[in-house]
Amino acid sequence: MKGGDVEVGVAPPLYPGMMENPELRWAFIKKIYSILTVQILLTVAVCAVVVAVHPIADFLFTTSPGLAIYIVCLVLPFI
């Protein structure tokens, strides 16, 4: 059998050409997850402010500039 026996626990590497250190890969994954966590927390904070502070919600949904800001915020992630 080429590359070892999986049942014994000697399996070939998943990507044989990849020579990076596993700690480096885990550090990269942690960095990505931390960035995603910060983005989600920021989104939750902004949503909480809009829901909790009624003048901000009124501005966004009743005035023309507020509606324009709302539409831009909805469309901007797709660009």
C-alpha cells in the first residue's frame, strides 16, 4: 500500500507538497476567526444602537438622507 496504513494511524499527508508548519497554519486560522468575530461583534453593536436609540431609527426610516444611507449600507457589501 502506498503511503502507509490508515488503520494503523500512518496516513499520507493530506497535501504532500505543503511544507508549512502546522502551527503557522493554525495561527492563520485563529487570525481569520478573530477578524470574523470582530466583524460580527461590530455588526451586533451597530444593530443594537439602531434598535435601542429611537431617533436614529426614525432618521434612517423616515428621512430621505437616512433612507439613502440605509440603502447604501444594504448594497455596499455586494460590491
